Amino acid sequence: MGFMMGWLVLVYLGLRLVNLTNLAIFNDEAIYLHWGLRQVNESGQLFFSLFDGKQPLLMWIFGLTAKVISDPLLAGRLVSVVAGTFGLWGMYYLSKELFSKEVGWYAAGLYTLVPVFLFFDRQALMESVMVAVGIWSVYFLIKLIRSGKLKYGLGMGLVLGIGFMVKTSVLFYILGLLVLAYLGIKGKKEKEKAKLINYLFLSYLMFQIVVLPLMVQSEFVKVFSEVKNSISLVEVVKMGFKPVVVNIVNLVEVLFWQLTPLVFLAGMIRVIEVIKKKESWEKWFLISYGVMILLAIFAGRDLSPRHTVVLMWPLVILAANKLAAVKVKWKRWLVFISAGVVSWLLVFKPLRYFDLMEGVTRFSQKDIYVNFWTSGYGVEEARSWLIKKSKEEEIVIGLRLDAGIPESAMAAYFYNDESVKPTSFDMKLIKEDVESYDCLEFESPIYYVSRDGNLAGLEKFFVEVKRFGKPEGERYIGIHELIKKCERD
């Protein structure tokens, strides 16, 4: 096992680490990285992200990693690569536990090559961690029920607690786990059943211990904002179940193209086969997965690749089980190669990857990662321009009172810089009536970094000196210089 897993890990790391920062920083990455730096380095800011309803654990890790690696984007994305490694190992062990060692290899191989997992393992976002949390929580539950050992129950509580400290979507997993626990325990003898129920309660206590630092915060209630943004049952009834139908169509499209068509089809064929089978762990696994899917369909408002990747890995395990039963080897290789080709594009030609996806699906993510203001293209060029200017003398960069691109990106990149000082410079923060002024004057040279020329009401005092556009469209990041120094009598 060690030899084969070693090679698989090498392939995994090669795909994840090569050109890791080649894709421009994304809007939410910039926000989380900046928050991480603030929370770790500034007094009283440890739970700052709660004010926006986001749990702080991953931000803490981003901030701590940035103390070792100066490039915050590289630091954050490396954290996701490490989290994805846990997901890789989890796919092997869970599939091996459910089926066989062979299925474990296929599942780990698919996780390595399927582009949607590759994509989020290379992003400083929460999804890579949440996929790993889902995989390992199911593994620990199955081991608990089969072995009757408390350590697996405590492991499940620990993993779920970590997941909740990262993102509220762990609640999807908890519901599925409850269904799986019921199905797995119901046939046990009364004495064994009672012991397992006690161990599940201890697992819950472990979960509570892990999340306790979060629960005692006054802003804790805001983490349920994701739940509040879900579609309620009343809304479903009033709208005639139209959102449910739309969600089903969208989910199928997302799964089909993001997992790649052959992986999706292999998984669905296995789903049909499992439905026809008698009671088994595979069927119980499928039922618990179906519960999570139904919850997403009935309650989800946004079934984009990012919000559904946490629901994709069970289908990959089922696809791996189907591939293991295929006797013609070239058919297996075709599935892996088709996924690998798309992943190669993602690593080495990301813009071509987005063009390819845009040609086949509405959920290509091209706009938010390439063209819209959420795209980080232009940030690196603006950063390099400002660094060059700062070599002559210390400069200040003004930023709109907002989060995202370019504000959070600039704040994160220059957080500890001695020559470039980012600061919020917005009419909302200025108490004086500066609109009546003819000019402004500062001790240090000041440049305003704007999103599409928006200078937060200070446009009359600056002139654009540089513009860095997105690869397509009219969006850009502008750099503006103070028009002139004030004349004195």
C-alpha cells in the first residue's frame, strides 16, 4: 500500500502545487486572507470574521501560515492543498472500508484527477477542508458501528467540530450521518445498540467541546446566516415547487460537467445498481447521501460548483466501485484520462479551462474568476507597479471602504510591507466637507487603487495613471495619482 499511495500522493502534489498561484487571486480568497492576517496579528480581532457570519478557524490557519510564507496567496492555497491531502487519504480509507482496497485506489485516483476537486484544493477557500471533513466523518461513523470502539466516535465528533469551526455547511453532513447511524445501528442487538448510542452521545459532547470557543462569542448566531438564506418550506409551497425543479436541473448539470461526464455516468450507473440491491452498507451510504442531496435541492438557493462540491465526493466513491467491476481495462483508463486532460488545462492553461467549461455549461465559473470585479486579474500587475514606485520612497495606497478585489487583496499583500501602506480612504470616513476643497495634500505620495474607477467620492482629487484590465470585458483595476499639491499663498 505504501508504494502505490506514495506514487499517488506524488501525482496529487504535482497537480496541486505546480503553478499554484497561476490563477489570479479570487475575491473571497482576498477577503479571507486579509481577515486571517487581522485576526492573528491584531489584538481583540481573533473572532473578527464572525461579524460577517464566517467561522474563524481557517482564517487563523491562513494568518499563521502567512507568518512563515510571505506571499499570503501562496500561504492560503498551500493550506487547502494540505487539507486536500487529508481528503485524498480519506477517499482511500473510506472506499476500502466500504468495499475493497482496489476500490480505494480508484476512488483516491479519481479524487486526484477530477478537476472540481483539483480546483478547490488550489483555492484559499473553505471547500477543500469541508470535503475532507465529510469523508472522514463518514469513515469514523462506519468504523464506530462496525468495531464498537469509542475512539472512532470521538474522532467523528472532533472532525465535525473542526468542520463547524470552518463552515456551517457541516450541518448537511450531520443530517446524513444521523440517517446512516440509524440504518447501521437498527439491526444490532439491544446491548450493543445501547453502547453505540452512548458512544454517539459522547461524540456529540466532543463536538460541543471543539465548538465551545465559538459558541460563547456574542456574534455566534450570525454563523447561521447560510441557513437563513436557504429556501424555506413555505416558499417552496408558495412558488409551486418551481425552485425545486430548477435546483434539480442545475444540480444535474453541475455534477455532470464538474465531475466530468464519464465519472458522473459511472457513478449514476452504480446508483441504479445499488437501488436494486438488498440491505447493505453501500445502500445505507447511498440513502444517507440521497438525504443530503434532497436537502440541497429543497433548501438551496445557489447550487453552483462551489456550494455543491461538498456533495460530490460520495458519487465519486460509487463511480470508483463501478470502475473496479469493469473488466475492460481501456474503459477504466478512458475515465481517468478524460478527467486528467481537463485537469491539465486547469493547472497549465486556466483561461483555456474556463473557455472550455463556458462552451458546455452555464456553471463554468468563468465570469467570477476571469471577467467580473470578483476576478483578481490585474491585482498582481497593480501590486508590481506599486512596489516599483515604493522603491523610490514610502507610499500610501488609498482603498475604498469595502472588501474583495482590489481592496482586500491590496490590504493582504501589503499588510506587513514597510514601503507601501494601505489605508481605507473613503468619503464615508471623512468628517470634513472635502468636496468644497480644490485639492488635497499628504506628507507621503498617495495612490488610489480602484475597482473600475470607483474612488468612493474622491474622484475629483485624483487622475488615473494606470489601468490593468481583466482578460475580457470592460472591468479593470485602476491606479490613480493625486492631481497636484495644494498651492500656498
